[in-house]
Amino acid sequence: MTTSNKKELSPEQRDELLSVLELRFEKNRNRHQGLAWADVQAKLEANPEKLWVLDEMEVTGGEPDVVGYDATTGEYIFYDCSAESPKKRRSVCYDRAAWESRKEHKPENTAVDMAAEMGIELLTEEQYRELQQLGRFDTKTSSWVHTPAEIRKLGGALFCDRRYDTVFVYHNGAESYYAARGFRGSLRV
């Protein structure tokens, strides 16, 4: 968590997070073949505000890890890589408009609002499918994904999961929420 109103970690928090990220990086080499932790760490240390975002991803159960490198922008790409949808990001409807449309039993938050507060982007369906190439995720849970405006305008929202060794994309009313549905995000550093 933050040490003040600034989105910055204390030196102890930074060191602890870097240690966790390095261990995960080394344990899951298949997610980022050809990349070196020293390069990732140097980029992270030069961007303390991004470390704060990664810490938010971590404390909400996302287990962020490097899944790629964009040579055009020079950015490392992190996704939430927890086996199931992040625990502290579940039971949320899709966005604020959906939340406001509920007459009763409103969830505490929305996927879009939480992602914005954390500084991450919801995974798109394409990114979700890329993630599933790196392992087996959401075999018991599901995750909201970025929903195209034309679907959202009609009241719907998209979510994905993995069942029967297949990645499925589904739709639901954006105002719905379930204990087993959260969201996954991405961050570029």
C-alpha cells in the first residue's frame, strides 16, 4: 500500500515486491522466454509509479508476471497470472453505469473502476487468449474482459474462462456479479 498520498512504495515494500516478482519470473520462464530479469528490474526501478501499480495487482491476488516485451515501445508487458481470477477483485459488476442501474444488492465496486484506480487495463479477449497459451487459468472462476462499445451500449459485457480445455467467451448483463467472477489486468512498463 502507499506510504502517503503519493502512489509510491517505501524502500522496504519496493524490495519485497521486487523479490516476489523476481521469484515468479524465474519460476515461470515459459511466460517470457528470451527476457532477462535484470533488464526488467532496471525498468521497474526507473518507474516507481509502475511498481506501486504492480503492488496493487499483487495485494489483490493477481500474481502479476511478465508475459512479453514490445520492441517498438521498449515496454515490458505484465498480466495477472494467478491460477484463478484475483480473489480481491471478485463479486464486481462490469462498470459504473451497470452498478448505477442496479436497484438493490449493489456490489461494492466495478471491474472498470477498480482497474482504473489500480492503474491497469482490463485484458481484452485477445490478450486473455494469449494468457491462456501460457498456462491453464480460470478453470474454476471467470474474468470480465474489455467489452466492445457496441455490446456495452446494448447492456451486455463479456467474460472469459477455461473449461473442458477450451477458452470460452461469454456474455452477461453488465450489472451482474458473481463470487467466482473477477477481472484480470495488464500493465506496460
